[in-house]
Amino acid sequence: MRGWNSSFTGTEIAEGDMWDWVHHAVARIRGLGRERILELGCGTGLLLHRLAPTARRYVGSDVSQAAVDRIAQSFGGTPPGNVELHHAPADEVRFIAPGSVDCAVINSVTQYFLDETYLTKVLRQAVAAVGTGGAVYVGDVRSAALNRAFCTGLELATVDDSTPREQLQARVERRCCTGTELLIDPGYFTDLPAVIPRIAHVAILPKRSRRPSEMNRYRFDVMLSLDTPPARPTTIPEWRSWAAADMDLATLRHILQNDEPDALGFSDVRNARTHADHTAAQLLQRFDGPPSAAEIRAEAESGGAGVDPEELWALAGKLPYIVELSWARSAPDGSFDVAFLRDGPNPRTAEFPHHPTPPRQHTNRLWHACAENLDPLQLRRYVRERLPGIPTPDRIVVLEEFPLTPDGEVDRSALAAIHWA
């Protein structure tokens, strides 16, 4: 299986990692138990080819006509009767009747959206296409909360050991500000029910995987249940701090096996997948931090491993408990909450503590990233070609939006003031 290139090495991500990524995405969608599926951004059909054979109806759309044609060709030119293919952007669903599917899937495409406004438009239309009691799966979302940890880990993996802290910090700062993909804070989704009232339950989930890679360390999945929660909500009697309780896996197993609590919850569980990169990011911001990349890396890796989410899922699989993890905490260190519910005949879901949205934007600003990557010489050449005879500007000022007069017209006097500032 050919997939994406690694940000860390520039080479293709290992085939085993790609298969693992696809397998767990398919398993989560199948776990919803839906038979009529709409996939927005179906790409080359990695999910479609695995989900469609057991679906009563599968509707796939993609902005690329070549991708749609490739899927059709994989079926010999004519898709089976339960599969429909459409060439359309993610915010265009006029080809499907409202409420005519059980589930909408938006997997590994949100990073290519323009901004939060477009994302919300897509989700509104996806929700409208899903019938009562359905679900929306938003998979492989790049986390804005973890962007600094990701950028720090990436730079640490590519610089020489002797690189000074100041130089490394400058590289991290630039990378944080010049990304060209949309990053989304988990708080965007937890705030979404106020924007789309049909959303009755939001689950922010770490990716499943035993194979550590950027595809599961810095990304998350979202389950949006419409109209009703997916199961009976269960209140956790007490949320314990994982660190304050000095908890580890052996102690947790002992509690579950011997005390047999009906419901048990821990908050702020240190995430083994992201903790070292976050620690390195903090060390970079200290004026008295380690002086070189090698020393920063060594100190970050010596601060304790934390818990891999997969270890908690594995533990619950050996005991009569259902485990639920929530990444709604939106913390820059990647910590998460975990709840254990004693298994029984009636399905239950944990009520996780509410975490106020951090005082930051839900998404990054791609206009700024694009502006940072502009080549002024190419831009001036572009202007000369399209406006021959017009003097090209000797200075370029990037605006997020044009200043307007009270009548809604462009305020030319304000533009002049900006030009000469």
C-alpha cells in the first residue's frame, strides 16, 4: 500500500504503518453499525473498498475527478449497485437527499480545508444528509493543541546533535507558523453542539495503534452522535488525578480486579506518545534550558514515559470492563482522560468532565502560512504578466481582510495608511 510521506524522513511511511492506519479507521466506522454510508473525500478508495462490500448503500464523493475515475476503474468501469460515485467538493452534497444515510465519514481530509468556516459548512451539510439517530465520523484530524510538540519533535529528529538551543528554537517557531495544513483544536468539536444542535454527543478519541508514528501521535478521531447519545450516559462518582494518585498499570489492574468498581475515572493521564516532545518544547522556551539539541533530547526522554492509550485498551480487554478514552482535554502535552465501566447487559457511555475551551483559536490561520511562504519575486512577476503596463509594487503588505467603510466598501484611505505605516 502506497501512502503519504513521513514528515520526519521525507520517505514513504512504512507499508505496515499504512495498513495499521486503515485497519483501525475501518474498525471504528464498522463499530458504528451503519449500513448506509456517505464518504466525503473518498480519495483513492482506501476506506470505500473495505466498507462498501458490507454496506447496503455507499455514496462516495471527491473533489478530484481523477480519484473518482480511478475508483470506478477498480470496479472494471462500473461500480456495484450499492456504490455511487460523485465528483464534488466536500461542501457540495446536492446529489444526496437529506436524511438518506445513517453515517457520514470525513476521513483524513480536514487538513486540506481552508478554514474553520469551511469546516463548519461541511459538517452542517454532512449532518443534514444523515437521518435521525445517525452518526458523523471525522477521522485523522491534525491537532492544533499538539502543534508545538509536533514541530519540536520534528526539528529534533532532523537537526545535528550540536545545534544550539537558540537556533533550534528559531526553527521550531518558524515551523509552527508556516504550516500549510489546517490544524483543529479538540475544543472546536466539543463546542460544536451549540452550533449544530442535532449533535447530542461528542467523543474525541486518540488513534488506535501499536505502531508509533506521526499518524497516531498527533492526530485524533471524532465521533458525533446525532439526536441521541450512543448509549446510556453514566456519571463517574469521582475523577481521580492519575499523577496525584501515583497510578500505574499494575495498580490500576489491582483496583479493577479486587475492588471491582462499577465506574472508575482518571483525569490528566500522561500520554507516552507525546510527552517527550512536549517536554522538549518546554525546555526550548526556558532561558536556562539545555544548550544543545542532544541535551534537550536526552532530558526530554528522561522525564518518564507515561501511558500509551493502547495499553489501557488492552487492559480492559482482559477484564470485564469497557474502557473509554477522551482527548477532549485539549492540553498541549497530549494528556487524556480515561473511564472504566463494568460490563453489563445494557450499553453505557461515560460522562467525561467538561474542559473549558482554551483561550486560543480553534484552528490555525492558513492565510498567514501561505503569506510566509510567498516568493516576492514570483509574486511581482505574476502581477506584471496579468497587469501589463501597471507599475509593480515595491512593497507587499499581507492583510487578513480588507478594511471596510460603514457602507461595506473598501476603505481606500485606510489602505493608504497601512501602505505607508
